[in-house]
Amino acid sequence: MQYLPNIIFLIVLVLGIGYFTRNIRKIIRNIRLGQKVDASDNKKERWKNVFRIALGQSKMTVRPISGLMHIIVYLGFVIINIEVLEIMIDGLLGTHRIFSFFGVAYDYLIASFEMLAILVLVAVIVFWLRRNVQRLKRFFNPEMKGWPRNDANIILYFEVAIMTLFLTMNAFDLQLQTLGTEHYVSAGLFPVSRYLLPLIDNYSEATLIIIERTAWWMHIIGILIFLNYLYFSKHLHILLAFPNVYYGKLTPNGKFKNLEAVTREVKLMMDPTADPYAAPTEGMETPAKFGASDVMDLTTIQLLNAYTCTECGRCTNECPANQTGKKLSPRKIMMDTRDRLEEVAANIDKNGTFEPDGKQLLDDYITREELWACTTCNACVEACPVSIDPLAIIMEMRQYLVMEQSAAPTELNVTMTNIENNAAPWPFNQMDRANWINE
């Protein structure tokens, strides 16, 4: 019976981490459904972006107030992981505050945890008020109805619960230390939880132990539940922001991908001396499909983008098309891509391989009206705090409509016809193109 708590803790830990690992492997499998892309270049610049954008939160602070609060919550969860490590070791070995041998350093470490915990609680309360009382417009777009809105609040409740349990656990631990209770090592500074001592001064030692142990167990189980909840939540970006920023686009925002096969065709068309029947250049094959109509046509990086989306709405808030009342919302593009990918993944889980389901990303999730509303200004790309590129997906799907279905808007079809016939976007005969000089 002496080791029963340790055995139970081990089982809980294995189940929690095992389920988390299973879901992470599923996400990796789903991302690999996309087209492979080589992103092995410019490693130095990519790592620089990771430290500056993902770790340093540089793009979050463009909006100073929300950026600062996000950094507080971010630091709270990153640094308090040291405390989680101590709890895990204590749970497995049956020890208590095993890192206390660090002495004064440990005291100040616990003090910093407590200060961060109270700051996280303040920040989370402000975030909740912004969403539910101030009701900022970007949190109430049509795509945020139902689960996305509820998910954001659930995350905030999780954070409040975890931090409250941490401070409660410390307060009862400190009281037991004061009483000299066996097994409770006298260690740590408690600048926040010590103010709770007057509330529990009359509790018996047995009651203090029961409540401290209950808070301890609920704290670590809550963290494991939160860890596994990430898979179902927008907060998956806590883990994926780092690889997503690493693989983020390095070229200037105004530069679009060039298709060599198309370039070759244009050159042939524009060069009267070229042989239209010449064999393709070695290593340059015509793609089996131009653009994307479903998630499997997108690249692995674009699918990683979809899973990383924080649903913060900064992209949609900056989108000029959205501001003028058009249906386009870059955030919705990412959410739709993720939802379709999850639907495809469920199909694979059920059938072993993907069985055609009569649906696709185009039309069933993202409408053509949304795609053609985009001005390709890159405001959404610039605004994203974790280097997500909604425009890349929009352009891939536009390319499919134009090159596979000849389904471009009338104005664009006229322009392309003019270029083909007149080598210019205007409807003038080539012989008349210079007539403006005479005026």
C-alpha cells in the first residue's frame, strides 16, 4: 500500500502522455497527406525567425496591451513547466519538493512561479472580459459561432483552474511546513499563497494534508487533461507555432510561386521562333494537376499552417476585402482547411485509406466568391503572429479554377484572352497598340 500512490501516478502519467503521443502522431500523419515541399534552405534565417517570432513573440507586441498579456500567459506556462517536472518526479518517487536542495535558488524559483501565476490569472480575466463583455468584433465573426467561441472560453477556464490549484496547493503546503508536518520539506518562498494562510489557520493537520494532496493531484491531472485537450483546440499552436515559424515563407510577401511548366508555355507562345513541339526540359515535368481543389493538393507546410492557426482573427481584422463587407475571411480559410483535413483523417481512420466521399475543400468548405474576393495584398500574411500564409492556399485554389476548370471571373477571362491574342491585357489589335503616340 505504501507505493500505491506512486503506481497510480505512473498509470495516470502513462495514459496521459500515451494519448497525447497518439494524437500528435495522427497530426503528423495528416500533415504528411499534403504535397512534399523542400524547405531545407536558409537554416540560419529560419532559426532566427523561430527565436524572434515564435520564442520572442515579436509580432504579438504590435498590439502592445494584448501582446504583453499574451507574453505573460506564455511565460507562465513555459516557466511553470519546471514546477510540473518536479511534481512528476515527486509523484513517481514518492518524494516531496525534490528540487529543494537548490536552496536559495529554489526559494526564488517558487516565488517567481507564484508571481507569474497571479499575473496569468489577471491576464486571463482580462482576456475573458475582452471576449465576453467588451465583445471585440473579430471574436464574433460568422466563423466563430459555436465551438470556436466556446473553445476559446474553455481554454481560459482551464488556465484559471490550473493556476488556482497551483496557488492553493502551495498555501496548504506552506501551512504544513509551518506546523513541521512530516514529509513536508521546509523550502520555497510564497509571496502570493502566504496571504491565504489566515483562511486556513484553524484547519486540522489531517484536513490540511487531504486538501493539499487533492490540489496536488488535481493540478497535475488538470495539466495532463489540458495537454490532451490541445489536439481538439485552437491552442495546438502552443506546440506547432515553432515548426510553423521555422518553415514559414522567407521570400518577400509580394512574390508568388512560379510554375516552370507554365513559364515554358508562355515563352513558347511569345517566341515566334520556338518549336511548340519541342520536348520539355529535362527534369521539368508538367504537373498532374494545377492548383488545389482539396487538402491533399496543398503542401505539407500549408496543412501545418491550418493546424497552427490560433483563430485570433488578426488576419481577418486587417483584410480589406472583409472590411468592405465581402465574404472573405482569411481566418475562415485556415479553419475550413483544418476542418476538411480532419474530415479526411476520420475517413482514413475508418477505412484504412481515403475513400472518395464526394466532397472537397473547394465549394464544400471554401466558396469561389471567397477566393475571388481576395486582393492578394498580403495584409493577412503580415498580420499573423505565427507566420501563417492564408494567401498561399487562396492562390492554389484560384490556380485550380483557372487552369483546370477555366472558371475564372469574366473580367479575368477577357484579360487573359487579350494577352493570348494581342500580347497585352487590352482589346486592341497589335498593329494599333502604338496609336496613342499619334495623339
